[in-house]
Amino acid sequence: MISSIMNLLRTAWRLILIWADAFRALWALRGAAVLAVRDRNRLAEKLIAPEPQRHVLAILRAWAPNISLKRQVVKAYENTGTSVVTRREDVLDVLSRDEDFEVVYGPRMRELTGGANFFLGMQPGWDYTRDTSAMRLAMRHSDVPRVVLPRAIELSEQIVASSEGMLDLPQALTLEVSWDIVARYFGLPGPDPEAIKNWATTLFWYLFGDLGADPELRQRSMDSAKGLRNYIDVEIAQRKSQPTEKDDVLARCLALQAAATPGMDDLGIRNNLLGLVIGAIPTISKASCLALDELLRRPEALASARKAIDAGDDQLFAGHIWEALRFNPHNPVIYRRATCDTQIARSSLREKQITNGQMVFVSTLSAMFDRLDIDSPLDFKPDRPFNTHIIWGKGMHSCFGAQVNQAVIPAILKPLIAKPSLRRAEDARGQISAGGTPFPQHFHIAY
């Protein structure tokens, strides 16, 4: 009885705090209201920054946690309307209901492969199980501490040591290390490093970020897809005609093919590797840049991360990176499409009817700040359990390379954060520049 009363009081108190957060967010956004009157273009720029996003989401969690609209925001994929989900419980619910909320990327993935889907765009079924099972045999979790992490540490330390106190983070470090993983571990260095970096970045943007269906981006993506397809086809043919002793992902795929593993014909290998390349390079680079950007906004957190390095506590140091990405995630929203008429938050005050074909945006950023499930969400706490984060998604379509990301991103940033004089470069160079893309192109750091 006492326990029930305490739980009720605790929940009531958290609801009060949720409302308080919303009022604080309204106050913090008062400048945006002025901009809305004066300059809507500047308003859009302001609201896509992580802190204003968190303010808007705090307001929604308090007063409109689930929204359902007839308006079609997404033009890239067929849909009948738009829904927004902000509460953690509901976000996780949507991401776990694969039969009700499907991934939509299949049509564009078929464009990129020239015909076939690959597992990032598949619903549950034999094809998904076949391809993911085979690729888990080729891309093993045990490779991360044995092969991937030592090389990432070595290369990151080498780049930082040779950069003479100044570097452009994405160009000199984060893209370089992520390309090195694709080159050495996957076995796909590309015709040259810049080509495969650009292909992967453009195609990731087209698949997951081009909600407005930009025709110019589509043409660039078709050219990039053709280049990447042709390159991987040539690599497969060369490896088969001239076998080597390499133990990389491509070599393992060919070994699976020789063992008559389902789905491992040349086309299947090419399509799965194409998907892995697209996912690896932009994700690792962007997440690394955003994590450091957030830590540089927080001098106390940056000093705490450096202290963890000095103490040799890699787990605590990594906790600073994940907490930074909680505040500034590389992927603050995931979208799915309803396969039927259904409900979100059924039998609750926030229940919302979802119609067949409606696009559902689940805000993982919002979910990581929901007071009903996250203790002291506004505090920067690097010792949070990792399962409180939704950095790599949840459920069937969580990031396939999450194990690699979780090892490599701290390794990339560690030699930089260890520098006591680490700081942004002066003027605009010390801020992330995306160059009209969703990905950091330049971010100059001094140390």
C-alpha cells in the first residue's frame, strides 16, 4: 500500500516537472517567436539546432505528446499523413511493432542496387533473416576488439599527433578513420578515398534524409549508386579471379558463397556490402563531430571526460561521448509507416489513432529526455546506463554496425580530448559547417 502511494506521488511529481520543463522551454523559445515574425528563414535555422529542438520537444511531451495530421510532410515515400511521437514509452512501442509500422526505404534501396532490396529496407521474413544472418557471419562482434578497435586507436593517435595543433575534424580525422574501416575491415578502399566517402555520404542522405524528394539530389545519388555498384562488382570479380589471404568482410562473404550459403551470390554480396558502406562512413563521422561539438559547449563535461582518460577509465570516458550524443544525436528522429489502422498509447489519455499509410516520426531525442523514464534528464550524467540511450535505434532495424560505432567513436575522439588545450578554432571555422548537407563537412579544432 505504502509502495503504491509512493509510486503515485513520484509519478505526480514527475508530471509537475514535465510541465515545468515545458514552461521553461516556452520562455527559452521567446526569441524564436520574434524571429517568426521578422524572418522565417532564420527561424528555421535556429530551430534545427539541438537545444531549440529539445525545447520544442519538451513542450510537446507536456501538452501534445502524440500528434496526428493529415498533412503529408514526406514527399520521398508514399504516405497518407504524418504523426509525431515524443514519449519514450510510445517511441519504443512503435519501434518494436514491426508488423504495424514498417520501414519505407525499400523503393529507394532498389534504385541504388539496380533492382533488389537489402536488409535495411526489409520487413520481418526469410529474406531479412537470410541476409542479416549471413552478414553476421562475415562481420563478427569479436572482430571489434581484435581488429577494428586497435586500428582505429592507432590511426586516430597518428593523425592527431601529426596535425601540429590544428585539424579540420571531419576531413582530417572522422571521415579518414571511417573510410579506413571500410577499406581495411570491409575490404573496399574504393577507387580512391574521396570517391567512396562521397558516394556513401550522398546515398545515406538520399535514403534517409531526403524527405522532400529533391530532384537534383536524386540525380547525384543515381550517379553515386552506379559508381559504387560498379566498383564493388569489380572488387568481387578480382577477388574471385585472384584469391588472397586477406581476412576481411569481403573475403568472408566469398567464403560463404563457396559454402553455398543462401543469399551469398555475387549480387547478394554486392548489395549487402553496398548497404554497409552507406551506413558506416557518414554515421561514424557525423556522430563523432556532434559528440565533440556538444562537449565543447560544456567545459565541465569536457574536463570530466579528460579526467576519465587520465584515470584510464575507458568506460566512463565513453559514457561522456554517449551522454553528449543524448543531447546532440546524429539521428534525432526515426520514421516508420503504418501498415494498418492502429493506435499509439492505447487506453491512455494520450492515445492517438493512426491511419493506414500514415508516416510516423518517433523522436528518439525526445524519448531520451522523458522524465517519466529518465532520471534527471536535463543533467549531463556520463554514468547513465547505456540502455537509457537510443543512439543507434531500437528493435529489428537498430544500427547493424552499432558494436563498431560504440568502440570506434570514443577511440577517434580520445586523443583529441586528452589535450588540455583543446578548443574550437577562432571565428566561424570553429563551428560545424555542413555545406548544405546533413553532414559535418568542416569543423576546425585547435589544441
